[in-house]
Amino acid sequence: MDFFDDHPPRKDFWLMFKVSSLERLTQMRSGLLYMNSLDYFSKLPGEELLPLRKDELETVYGVLRAGPNARGFSKISMKIGESEKEIDLGAKAVITATFPRPKNYMLFCMGAFSDGVDGKITGEVDGRLYFDERFLHFGSHVLLISNAPVFGERISKAIAGNKGIFGSKFFHDGFGLVQYRSLADYSGPKGLYMKDERYSWQRELRIALGAEDHLLNESGALELNIGDISDISQIVSVQALIDEPFRINRRRYAVVDGHPRLIDD
């Protein structure tokens, strides 16, 4: 099995959001992205709502389980010393591979609305998009970003101005939507953009980058200033989105003479 063939994440989404305290979101709107590490998210020290946020698999890149799986059948064995003999570790053996620098791999976790394989958005019912009440545990307000390309450009510019920021093949261009699936018996590469299905209500979008130690604050976080984003964002209360769900108005398009054209109902 190749632990380095995890698939690139989806990047097709149409609205980004961040749930937090009003104070933190006001700072973000003025340009401050507060990024924590994989190591932090796997432990979440001091968090009271661990079942909603903590994920012990954050630092795990891939899992290899002995026995039948989607790729056929895996057998895990090992050699001791110079011996040529392999020892079978048994039918229940499990090996995990972790990211090489979990305290220096930084994430900014947001949410994003995007269509699933069924053509609907998570939480969509009868043309309305319902905001999960569990978001109230993350904060009182939500920052909505309406122009993802401009947001990305400002992040890229900020990254270019920091010599201690580095890239990695693990980041897949530095952002993507999280894929959700059951990981209880999963065997294969997980990467940065796969989480257990119990977190699917969060609709997570991740921004990922590497940061050397000298850029991190005393808490091990990276404070990245991307400049003011008030022109492409707004802040509303989480409760307002719960009380008044988004209305979804899908329009149909067809390609005519090489260009998309709106199809009238």
C-alpha cells in the first residue's frame, strides 16, 4: 500500500463561513487568521466540548489494517534484525503512519456550502439550508465570505511575505473540502482532508500550510495577517441563521457555443 496516494480534495464550493466569538471574527474581518497545528487539534487542551471538536486522528496520515479491505486483502508482517524471515502480525494487526511535523502543520478550519454527490448541500431540506444548532457551541456569530477567489488571493499574498512558511505535497495546493466517511474499519491513506462521518454536519473547509517554529506564538499557533476582508464578508449571529434558514435558488445552465447560458424554467 502507498500511503502517499491520497486523493486531492474537492475545491468546488460557493460560500465560506467561520463560526466563533464576535471578538475573534471581528479580528478575522480585519485580517487576522489564527491557525492552530495538527498536534493541537488532536489534543485540544482545555476544551470542554471535546466530542464536537477533538479528533485523535488529526496527526494520522494513513491506516493499514490486516485482513480484507477495499483493495483486496492485506497481510502485515515484520522482520527482526538481519533475519530474512517475516513474522505475520496476525489478522487484527493495525499500523498507522503519522504526519512528519504535526506541530508545524497549521490549519485554518472554516465551513463551506457545496453540493454533495446527491446534488444537495448538507442540511438542505425543501429548498432551504438549515444551520445546525451544534454550531452554537463553537461561538455566537458567523463570518460569511462571499468572494472565495479574492480571499484566496489575499492569503497567497500574505504567505509569500513570510519566509518561514513552507509547502508540502500533503497540503494539496493548501486548501480543500473535507471528505467524510466511517473510519472505524478504514484502511488506506487519510491525509489532511478526510474525517470521520460523525463530523459531517460541520461542512469543513481547510486551509493548510507549514510554519517554522520562529513564526509560532507561545501557544504554538500561527497568527497570519492577510489584510482587511470587510469588503468581501459580513458577520451575523448563529441564532439568526438557525431561525431563518438560507433560501436556495438553483439555476440551470447549458453550454451553448462554448459558453454557459442560463436555461429559463
